[in-house]
Amino acid sequence: MLGFMEGGKMKSKIGRVVFWAAVLGITGMIASGHVAPPSVVLDSPPNDSTTSNRYMDLVATVTDPEMDPMTVWFYGGSSDPPGDLLYVEEGVSSGSQLTFTWATPVLKVDTNTVALWHFDEAQGDTAYDVSGKANHGIVNGASWTSGGKFGYGLEFDGVDDYVRVLSDSTLDLWDQITVEAWLKGTGAGFTGVQRTASNVGSLPQLQVVGDKIHYVFTNGSQVFTAEMNTDGTGWSHTQRTSGGGGKLHGQFEVTQDTIWYIWRQEAGGYWQEFFGVMNVDGTGWNSTQLTYDASNHY
């Protein structure tokens, strides 16, 4: 962390998890192997200076020979340590000076935030989750653009581009959730259509392949698959499982003429992993249980 505001004062401070998270999230190294914390020096404005402005430039020098290059997270806020994530900069060389223009904070992280993607990497096939939960996304087809709302962003072609995030216990959201995003569309005339009954259709996922949109969703007790044409016609959905026990968090991947599914299901008093596969035309469904041990699988 390079700086934070406390009652209008600027201070330099090393964040609690900023650089450890960078080690884990960017390089996969174990945090305990990082012997010494990084050195962060706030160059401007001076330490303990005050301002009534809502706009300022933070200038700091960061040094960490153990992680060179490194990823730096900019935090701000009124708490100590601060909790609002403002910006992430990758590929920072040890000993280099960073400048960040801080106006009104645009992103706020609290203990309820399970994932936050800046889409600000500008290159590569990973969209890093900067919430501290490490729910990183795998970029498939989308291209980086400098025309994002804040810095860079991802541009999707509306056909088969997507970002996939793997299942994780931090994403097991049982109650109400909030999803927010900055979107810039290039089309017009959006129309929403209800495709399922009120008791069917939660935790949906979709993938666009050619002129088809494929779906998987659950209603808590069963797994459903669905498809429709990209022009909105031809909707159909099919219940693929039966019997008691909860079934949640269905995920899938379309590969050529096969669709592969995985979900977790109550079996023998534990949450187990189940696997399903079918042809891309909806025929040939087959499923099996993958895990049988006396522990929950998430």
C-alpha cells in the first residue's frame, strides 16, 4: 500500500496483505517464503500532510529485491489500514517510483467482497481477482483495450469470448448477492425475456458457440441444461438429474461436439463432485459420481 487518507492526512504504510497477495496471486509462490516485507516510501505529498482537495497525486518508491518485478496494490480510505482498493499496477521494478492520480475512490472492498476484477492487466490470459480471495479468471478470446472505464478493459466480440472463473468455496453464495460491472455496449434494442418458471433457474452459466447459446443452471435440487439460438429463438431446457439431495454450482465447457459438466451434489451426507457429458446437440447424456470420501468437496 502506498498511501492512505486518515482525517485528511497522508501517510506511508505497508499494507497487511497487499504484497503477500501479489506473491500468491501473480507468481504462485508461498507467502512464508518471502522473508522481508517490501520497503515503501511516500515521496509526495509529505508524510502527515493535509489537504482539502478530492484530487491529488501519490508518488512513492517501492523496493523489494525478493519480488522483482512485483505487483503493487493501491489502497485508500479512512481506516487504518485502509480497505478501499483503488488501483493495481503490475510489472513494477524494485526501486522504481510510482505515481497514482487519486481522485474519488472508484472501487470499495469490504469483508463481503468475494471477487473484484479490474481487467487492467493489458496483456496475458489472466484477469486477476484483487479482492484477496484469489478468484482469478481465465480470459478466453476477449482482447485487451485501453478504452476501459478506468485504465484498461476487456473487449468481447459477443459471440464466443468470455472469462471463466473456477469454483471456489468463497463463491458459495447462499443468500442475496450483488453483482456490479462497468459495461460499454456497441448495440441497441436489448429485450429481457423470462425463459424459466419462478422455481427453476438459479446460478446460471452460459457459453456462446457459433449460433447457439448453451446454459447450465440448477434449482437447488436438480441440474438443468438449456440452449437457444443467438437470435433468441429455439429455447429449450431439460432436467438432467433426478432423485433427492441438493445439487448446486453447475459448470460446463463446450469443446467441439461435446459438452462437459461438473456440479456438486449431496451424497452419503457429504457434498460430492459429479460429472456429466453429452453431445452438443443434446443427445447422449451420461453422468457419474467422481468423489466418494467422507468429506465435503467444493
